[in-house]
Amino acid sequence: MNKSLMLIASLGLLAPALTTTPVHAQERHHRVVCEDVQVKHKGSKDDHRLIGTGVGAVAGGLLGHRVGGGKGKTLATVGGAVAGGYVGNRVQKKAQDKKTYYTTERRCHDVYD
């Protein structure tokens, strides 16, 4: 057989070995990893408690306006609104916390090694 023909034939036989990846490198291990996760379910969608704060501020402002007199009336109104807003916010938070509950959910995902 001709040397150049032998060289071409041997290259033809080597070409697949040069272009393929070794078998161990092609293997990917797949596994599923699961974990239990605590999920919080809120009693309300008003996270900032705007309703409680607003109602408390209006009620506090009205009460402060009635209590104050002269130039102190403005200060009493503002102070009552601030205090009422804070109290309203806390009251709504307490009510929401009573309605909040937790569940445990099993969540799984694929992992490839």
C-alpha cells in the first residue's frame, strides 16, 4: 500500500477519536434536591398599614384640635395627628399579626453534577 494512502487512511481512523469527547466527560449526574421551606401567609395586603395610620392620624388630629386653644390649637392638632397615626399603625399591625400564619412547603429542584 502506498505511504500517502496509508497516512490518509490512518488519519481517517484517528479523526473520530480526535473530535469526540471522552466517555467519562460526557456523563452528567442528575439528582433532585428537596427541602422543607416555611412560607408566611399575610393577613392583609396593606404592608405599610396605611389605613390604620391614616384613620389614627385623622382621629388624633380632630381630638387634638378640640383640646387645644389659641396658638396651642395648631400644635395640639399636629401632635394629635402624629400620635394618632402612630397608635393607628400599631393597632393595625397587631390585628394583621393575628391573621398571619405559616405553612411548610416541600420545594424540589434539579441538580446536575
